[in-house]
Amino acid sequence: MTDRDRLGTVSAFFRERPRLRTLAIAGPPSAILVVFFALPLVAMLVVSFQTGQIGGAWTLENYLGFIGSETYLTVVWRTLLLSAQVTAIVAAIGYALAYSIVRFSRRTTLLLLLVILPFWTSYIIRMYAWINILQSGGVLDSILGLVGLPAVGLLYTETAVRIGFTYVWLPLAVLPFYASLSSLDPDLIEASKDLGAGPIRTFVSVTLPLTATGVITGLVLVFIPTFGSFITPRLLGGTNNIMIGMVIENQFKSAFNWPFGAAIGMVITAVVVVLLVLATRFGGDLLGGGGEPS
Amino acid sequence: MNGRRTIAGAIERFVHAHAARLAGVVTIAVLAFLWLPIGVLVFMSFADGGVLSFPPDQLTLRWYRVFLENEAARGAIVTTLTISVPSTILTVTLATMTAYAVDRYGFRGRGILQLLSTLPIVVPLVVTGVALVLFVDGTLGLPDYLSVVLAHVIRTIPFATLVILPTFVRFDRRLEEASKDLGADELATFRQVTLPNVFPGVVAGGLLAFTLSFNEFVYTYFVKGSGDPTLPVYIWNQIRYNVTPEVNVISVVFLVVAVTLVLVAVSLTRVELLTER
Amino acid sequence: MSLLRVRGLTKRFGDLLAVDDVDFDVADGEFVSILGPSGSGKSTVLRMVAGFETPTDGEIGLNGEPVVGTPPFERDVNMVFQDLALFPHLTVAENIGYGLKQAGVPADERRDRAERMLEMVRLDGYDDRMPDELSGGEQQRVALARALVNEPALVLFDEPLSSLDRKLRQHMQSELQRLQAETETTFLYVTHDQEVALAVSDRLVVLDDGAIQQIGTVEALYEDPQSRFVADFIGDVNSIPARITDATDDTVIVDVGSGRVSIPRSVADNVAIDTSVDVCVRPFRIRVGPADDTGAEQSETDEPTADGGDRDRATDAGIGERFTTTGTVQSRSYQGSDSLYEIATDEWGRLTAEVRSNAYEPGERVAVAWDASDVHVFARSADGHTGSRGDDA
């Protein structure tokens, strides 16, 4: 039998068994995703009810201890607040940029590339750049000194953390904003102006409602990773700016109380899921009705 | 429709007249914000006096030489490659299978497969990282190397799928029909007609997956116990405990590699990356 | 004083001169169409009147006020867009009421006026539907209602009917005329389709290459075109190259290669002796008859002739008052009431004739004739591009 014949019989074999064929193609990726993504999350749920280490006695202590602790709840609250602030800043800047590129630029692809490229460099490296800039006597302080202004030594402040997050997520947020805006028929904006609405009224009445889906996507894409982040607050915020992600990391790398860390992780996931559901269900209406085609 | 002599009217008229200029300012300002820090890194990699003195007294290639001679750094690069290359191959294969299945077949788990393949982007990295350690390391007890490779696969599959799926969707099925009409069976058609046509998208997905994997920190940080660190973990350690200008050099090297790979990926798909018009 | 007054309107895009020194007026209550081929600049003119482009030069006056520099949201002008541009996230009633809302009209009044407008365009009860639920024709009418409800001084149309099928388009044409009469609004309509323009307009402005070719009523442009372009663009025309050999006060003699013909001055003014010209004739003016076996042409006409005498080209040295030749039928197209014949003539290339009779078959030899008084003569400019009859440029 030649190779061709062998392959031919393979084709015939699967042709007669469409379900087996689907299984052969969709099966492996599904299996990997289930075993190495879904199941681990389930495992985390299970471990969160154990005491001290994997396989310990069943308990609710991890959750109770966490929810009952004012310290930890404060950390969660502050994390929520900071994430919300960062999301708002990134959304505003990102949308403005996407709008400028879609409506006013001629070299759109080049500009988009320039925006996206930084995203494909290492997160750590991008943080390191800002350490260079924000540290006492670093680039920012040196430049301020040159123009006669006092040094600010922004490193290890909450502002530094905010700058870091904005820097990291801005390119990512621009993508859904751009996608949404570029599918908007420009004639609609002209029609609105023709009917008497100035550019600002047009933006509120036409552009924003019709790009609502993109806006929501962008907000979600920024808020969720910010909420769980530990690298940026550790590198740029030092010990004064604790975010909940740092607490989890700490439990796994230093304190070695894995079940407790798992419980916190589950709490975070719950918060994220709730916010996601709220956003997708009500966000569109808040922005004026997402009548966006597809 | 009649001339409005109000403040609102004046603002609208102002914006209308200067819209293009405002857009230009926004674009330049944001791009500067995004690229100046990178410029600083590149600049500082040539700095003689070390990280703390800006502006540097002298410029030098010294740190590049140090980097090239640094065994630990070189070891980290090798480690990263031994993880990223296999994981990328695996990711691309799985993503292509996912894209094919989702595009062509209707089956009961289709929605779930789609959901699962994009979810890793949404779940906070720290949560998934922790979960992976618990299950893959703690419960399954797989060797470190395998755990890390699989972690990278999970991390990169959503992005690869996001790029490869549209390529399949856009592919004209009539080409396959013509091929079968001319006598080629399913496998032969796939090999000779489908694959060559979706190949650019597949390669682009692969390049993006590789770039992500090469830069991947969080999962690796959790899953990899001890032993040789990958480059991002190595940098993390350097930054936390022992800052040298050498880190700047590594950053620049990273940047060049990442930028090149992304540019190649982009030119292959004619920039229809994640933003379909 | 006219409602819209355009003077010296010019628009340059870099090196490209899209609109070249355009002048025209639109009177209150008129339905004027700007007609021209693609790239003629007609859309650019419209967009400048609407306020979406700024002229490089020239003035635009609306009701006596200059409007260049006024943004579109402050002009008393509304436009119906080519792709209609209905807001997909608003209902039909909200779409129609949009302009009223911007003008500060309260909600109840908006609703009433929108309802009345929907009745007028025969879409009663459509208030709460969404644009994507409507058919093409219904969407057209909503777009129209949205513009008309604001009672603007001028309504602009950017080829809105081009995407409709023929029957629907004809229906919409008469709807447009009805609505214009009922609302007493002034319409400025831009199109490349002469059928539409001829059907609905009071006057036409014909543009080519950014410049005005001719302005006038439909009859004037059809009966008395000033250039070969207009003659060809409005209706169809056959064209024969010729040379002026002689000219008197009443007549002009042209040499058409196979002989000379005397043409009344009235259809050939301002052409000079010894110049190259195009002699143009409309297809329906051409008569077709059977060719004689002996080769002598015969006229089939029963119509009374101008001078009743022997008008055959029998006198060789003489100058006739008809154009005659023979040819072979290439194709026949049955149009219902008439038939269109493509005839390859022996002397003058291909001609198209429109006749009542369906009798002639492809391949048949026929005789072809038309009167000299039925032609239009246009000068040719030096580069071969046919200019206008009254050569001022």
C-alpha cells in the first residue's frame, strides 16, 4: 500500500464516522483546556476548603478568616478602588486615541502598530523602565532638576502604581475601542451633524451608543488583570501599596499557606465573575443602547 | 439649525474647527508616553555609571559585553527557549484544531470549547497561576518542565486562536469543494488546499504565541519551583535583589526580538491581527 | 432672489481640481438636479453646499446669507445620504425626530410631527420599528421623512435611488415629486443617471470634469445641447466627423467624405470655415429602409418634405439637404414600442437608429437617412476632444 493509499483509507475511515472525526479534532484541545485550565480552578476551589496544606482537614476557616478580617477586606476594597481608577483613566485615554486614529489618521496601520508593539514586550521590562524613570534621582527627577523644579521621587507611591498600570494596559484597551469605532459608518456622524448636532452632541448621541460593546470589552480587559495584579504594585508600589494579588502571591511563595491563598483566589474570581456579568448585561444600556451590528 | 449664540454652540464650533488638530495632539502625546520609557531603557543600556545616575557620564558598550559573557543570563535564555519552542508548537497545533472544529463542525461542546479557549485571557493571571501549581504540581505531580510547558500553552492558546480562527472563517470553502470535485479526498484537500491558504495566519499565531511565551512571567513564576529560571524570572530576581545596568541590556535584546517577531507576524496577516475591520 | 446662489465654486484636493469655477442658482420651490458622470465633481459640490467640505474658492449663499465657513449643524440644509445613514440604534420615530431634538423641539411636538411625516410618506404606524426591520424602499422613505420634517430651506440628495431596482426607483421618483410639491421645499438632487434626472427635475445642471457644461430645463438640454458631451449625456447621439467647407448667413456646408450637405445655420452656429466638427444626430431621427438592388438609395419616408422637390443624391456635384448612406444591420434590440438597430454603415462607421419597425434582420442591407435640420454640429478642439458649440473657453 502506498502512502497515498494509507492516507486515503484514513480519510475514508473518518468520513464514515463523523462523530469520531469531530472528537479527533476538537478532542485534544478540549482535553488540554479542561485538564490544565478548568480542573486546576476546580482544584483550587477544593483546596480552599482544606486546612494548612493540600489534603488537610475540611474547613471554612480560610474564607471566614478572610472575610472576617478588616485588614484583608480593606485591601480588597482599596484594590477595587485603584482598579476602577486605572480603568477609567485607561478607557478615557485609550478611547480618545482610538477615535483620533480611526477618524483622523491616514497611516492607520502604522499608528496601530506603534501602539500595539509595546504590549508584546515583557511586562517586567516595561515595569523596569518605569523604575528607571520614577526612582529618586532617576530620569524624571533629573529632568525636573534641569528645569529648576523639585524632585518628586515618585517610586513607591500610589501614583507610580497608577502610572505603571496605565502604561501596561493602554495598548490592550485600544484594540476593542479601535475595532468598534472602525466599524462605525462615518455617514452616521455626518448625518447627525447635518441634522443639527454638533460634534460633542453627535459623540454622545450616536458614536458612544453604537460603540458601547467595544467600550465594555475594553473596560473589562483592563479591570480584571489590574484587580489581580501583583507585579506592578510590588515593583512600583513597594510595601505601602498592597493589592490583593500580592497577598495571594505571598501565601504561595512565602507563607506557604496554600489553602488560604486558594480561598483568596476564589474570592477574587467571584468578584471578577460578578463584575463581568454586570458589565455585559447592563453596560450597554448605561451607554445608550448598543445597537451595534455584530 | 440656526446659528446658536450659546456657550454650547461656541464649544461645538470650536471642536468642529479644530478636531483634526486635537486628534493629532492626542496621538502624538500618547505615542510619546508609550515609547519614551522604552527609549530610556535603550539609552540607559549604554550608560557607563550604572542605573542610578542620570544623565550618564559616559556611554559604553560595556554592559553588552557583560551580558554576552554572563553565563547565568545565557542559561536563562536557553531555558526560555527550551520551554517556549515546544509550547508554541503545541499551542499552534491545538489552536488550529480548535479553529477548524469551531469553524466547521456543529457539536454539543462547541460553545464551551470557544469559551474555554478564550477564558485564560480574562481570569487574573495570579489565580490561574496558583491553580496550576495546586493541580499540576501539587495534585498531578507532573515534573516541573512539563508543568511549565503546559502552563505556557494555556497562557498562549487564546491569542493564537484569536488570530487563527478568523483565517479559517475567511477561507473560501469553494476552494475545498473544487479540490474534492477534482478527485482529492479530505486529508489530501486539507494538506494541499486548506493548509497552504491558512498558513500565514497559523504562522502569525505561532509568532505571537512564541512572543508571549518568551515574555511570560506569572505562570512560570508560580509553577517552576527551583532550577534554572527563564529569562523573565531571571530579570525579576535581578530587579528585586541586585540591580545592574545589565538588565537594561537584556531589556533591549528582548525588545528587539519581540518587535521583529511581531512585525513578521503582522506582515503575514496584512495587519488583520486582532482588529478585524 | 434665488434660494441658493453658487458663484465661482472651486475645490482642489492637492493637485486634483475636483470642482472648477461652478456657478448656478436654485430658486425657491425648484427641483434642480446636478447631473454628471463619476468623477465629475457633483458630489463634491453637494457636500460643499451641505458643509462637509470647505471650498478652496468661491461663494455659497443661502437665502442671501453666505454659508461658507458655517458648520453643517448650523446650516438650514438637510441631506439624504446615498447609503441613507439611518441611525441603527434609534427607532423610526426617533430617527425622524433627531433633527427636531437638536433644535430643542419638545417631545410631544416631536412625536406629532414625526407621525404626520410618516403619514405623508405612507408609513403610518411605523414609529417604533427599527431601521434594520425595514425594506429598502421603506428605509428610503424614512430617510426622506427625517430630512423633510425639519422644514429646511433646501434638501440635498446624494444619489439616494441608485441602489433600488427599476420599478421601485420609478415609484420613488414620483413620490419625490409629490412630496416636493406638498411640502413646497426646494430640492437639489445629484445623480449620474440621466433617466432619474430627466424624470423629476425642473432644471438640470450638467457637470463634467468639475466644470459646468450646460444649465437649463430638460427640454432645452435635450433639444438644444451646447456640446457633444451634453448631447451624448442627455439621451443618446450618433456622431460623424466632418469639415466645414462653406458658410453663409443661413446655411453651413459640411463635407462628410462622400459628399457635401447643407445644414441650417440654426443648428450649427459659431463654427468657422475649414474647421473639423462632429455632426450629431439622435437615433430616433434616423430613418431606415430597404436597400435597392441596384445600389441606388431610396427614401422610405412618407412624411412631407420641406421643399417637396427631388431630394435624392442623384446630382453628384450637388449639395443635398439630407444625410444618406447604406449599411448592414449588426444587431437588433426589441424595446417594445420601438426597435434599436446597430448598423455598420459604409461611410460613417456604426450608427444606432431607433425605428418603429421590427422588420429588419441582422445581416440585412439597409438604406439609412436623416434630414440636415435634425442634426447638431459641434466644433472639435485641437486635441481632438470635442468642445462646445459656442466656443468661449
